[in-house]
Amino acid sequence: QVGYLTSSHRHRFLFSGEDSPHHKGVRNMEKEKENKGKVKTKASKEAMRWADDDEDKGTIDREPEGMNTFDIRMSQEPDGLKAAYKIVDCIKRRGVCVCEANAPDQLLESAYYEAMELFEDGAFGPPLRVHDDRSMLESQLWGQALKDEDKVVWVRDAGATSGATTSASSSSKMNALKLLAKNMSDFAGGLGEPLQKEMNLNFDRIGHAMLSCYTGDRQYSLHLDNSHGEEGSDNEGLPDNGMRLTATYYINTHWEPDNGVEGGLDVFLSNPRETPSSASDAKKCPKLRVAPHADTLVLFLSEKMAHRVVRTQGKDLKWFALTVWTLNGAAMNQMSKKLLAMRSRAAKQDSDSDDD
């Protein structure tokens, strides 16, 4: 259901000024030999406690002043490779980087219009559909990242898919969205080499893009996209779902400064080299607040950086975001096996308790 592209990519910065689709159109993704290196991630030894029931204790480290403050503006980066290393340097220091992607205004306006049409057609629905034992297991793993997602469309080459009934005409309404999703995948893929060299972070595939809508009176939960436990410890927690880098891109051309940050993102700035042990600990850290205005791309570490959508109010305004995840294939191949083993152990313990 989540799906993924089975190759990583060379440096492609299709949002940048020189390589913008406005100037040169869409380039085909170049396949790169899959990274066969050992997965090297380290998670907290403490059991993850993500009951989001207390108030923030940290301060706001940075918030929009009229519009978002960007770490990188792609319009000012003629060299894509150098830009990739600048972005990775920011992620290495803070765990997150906020970029102005430099997509053409007309493309963004078309994407927003398509998203609204999909919403009006009833194309949005729950992100995961449980129909057998395997999908039930996978939902537990992907559910970490999709905790608060209830209005979603998966953007694929074949068109839109979701948990809701999708009209036959929906796939024809996604040209701009599919182009942006393609550009995002290329952009994230271009970070693969510097992430591996500078942070020993490895991925070899990229998930299908998820189009989310945030609207209504809602409070969203703080979470990690990949809160796996430490392999071999007494309390392993959930298996590694393979997510390494999260990329979220906003397409809301109707955003105005008066709208504030509703439907945007809070990223809690804990140590990017460690995993926060709980929601309470993460909330003690300063937070980076991002408004959902168009052409804002937020990149952060899926395993390390706790985050949440900013509370929304009322049904009049709808905020749309595209998200892709870079994925480690070796971890994904093991996750279902590990979860099945954990369930088997739990069932055996229950059986032994009944016998007692």
C-alpha cells in the first residue's frame, strides 16, 4: 500500500533554477546501483513512550515572520551537488533542513487545484487498508509515520489510490501532483551520497508520494516516523520500518501570513545523533515551526526527529502536503519477519500464562 521505487538516484535537483521543469521539463530518473552496505542505525535503549498527553516545555527556536525562514533557497544554488552537501550539513547539525524548492508558480497553482478537485471528488481516505494478516502487520509499522493521517491520496504513476472510493477521472487530475512527486523523489535521491558519506545514513529506495489534507478542528500527536527499538536489547520495541529521511512539501498557494502556521509542522530540535526516549523528553527541546505555504520543503531524520502537524481549526481552510520517505531495503525485508516473531513470542507468553 505504501509502495516504493526500487532504486535510489543520482544528484537531480529539479526544483533548482537551472534544472526547473519550467525550463527543461521532466528528466527520466537515473538508476543507481543499490547500496549493499550494512544497515547502521542506532536507536535509544529506553522503551519508547509516545503518549502525547503533556504540554510543550521547550521554547520556539524559530518560527515564520511573514513567511518561513529558509536554510537553503534552491534558486540561489546553481550547483546541485554543492547544494546537496549544504542540505546534509544542516541535517547533520540540527536534524532538519527547511528549503525553498523553487518550483514554478504555475506548477504549484495547478497542483493545489488538483488537490482541491480530488478532495471534492471524495478521493481522500485512510492511508492503510487492513485486509489480511500481512497488511495488519505492516499497518502497525507504517502506522508510526501515519499516526494522524486520515485524509490521504497516494500519488502513483497509475493515478490516485486511497482507502476511499476513487472516481475514474481522478487519475487524469493529477498531472501537476505527479510531476511534483517525481521531482521530490529525484531531489531526495540526490541526497543519498552525501548522507551516506557525512552521516552513514543509507537508503536504496524511495516511497510513493502521499498527498495529505489537514483540516477541521484537530489536535495532532507528536511522533517519530520510525521509532524502532535497538536490535538485541531486552526491549526491542517495534522493528525498523526502513524509513531514513522524511521529505514534506507544501503546495498551498492560498496561504497568507494571517493564516499563521495552522496545518504546518513543528519539529522538536533534540540531538540528531540520538533518539529521544519519549514524547515528554522531546517536548523539552526547542522547536522549529514551519508554516504550510507553497514551495516549502522540510527534510528531517525519520528515526531521530519528533514532530507533529500544527493544530487546525474549522473546515473552511484545507492545507495540503506531499510527503515521501527514503527507505532502506534491507530493513524493510526484515521488518515483517521480526514483527511476526514478536507476535509469536507474545502469543506464547499468553499461552504460558493461561497454563499457569
